[in-house]
Amino acid sequence: MNVPGTLRYTSTHEWVRKEPDGTLGVGITDHAQDVLGELVFVELPVVGKKVLGGDACAVLESAKAAADVYAPLAGEIVAANEALKEAPGQVNKDPYGTWLFRLKPAGEADLSQLLDAAAYRKSFA
């Protein structure tokens, strides 16, 4: 299973990357896209929406399942990857290079409360 050591993870299979501007890029893990199968639809969050950590804020649909994507931390949605509306399968092709939304954390982004790569891998053991 591909789990880059440079990212943080949630127990609900989102990855989180701190961007140079201080926002957090959020996507789904390789495991999550594999379980869902080929994505056919993506419902992205509304830019400007305030979310709490754990709030469902996006939906991914494949031929076999639909799944919510959860905010890893509290904050405000500052961008959504609109290109995925036309090409949702990009998530399957490159799950760690394809972000779903960017979040401006409500406070100082404490990524240490999220799983590191080793802890995320261990969650499958």
C-alpha cells in the first residue's frame, strides 16, 4: 500500500499536506480510492464554508459506492479542485497528487494530532 511519509492521515482515509501558504491540501488515500473503485462523480465543498474537524464536506461516488470525505481539522474551505467535476478519475490515477479541497485552519494547524504514515499503516493491521 502506497503511504507517503511526507503526509498526515486521518482514520477515515484522508491525507493532509501543509501547503506553502499555510493552508492544508486534503485528498483521499490510495487505499480509499482502491476500495471505492473508479470514481464517476465528485461533490466538492463550497468555498467559504466553515467546517469542524470530522465534518463531512465532500462526496465521492463510484459505480459501486459513495463515500463522504471529512474535514481533518476545523477551518474554512478556501479552494475546491473544480477540475475534478470533469475528470473525477484523476483521483484514482494519482491519489496523492490530486487534492479535493484546501482548508485554512481555524487556529494554528496542529498536524501532530493526525496520523503519521506509520500509524496510518498500522491502522490496517
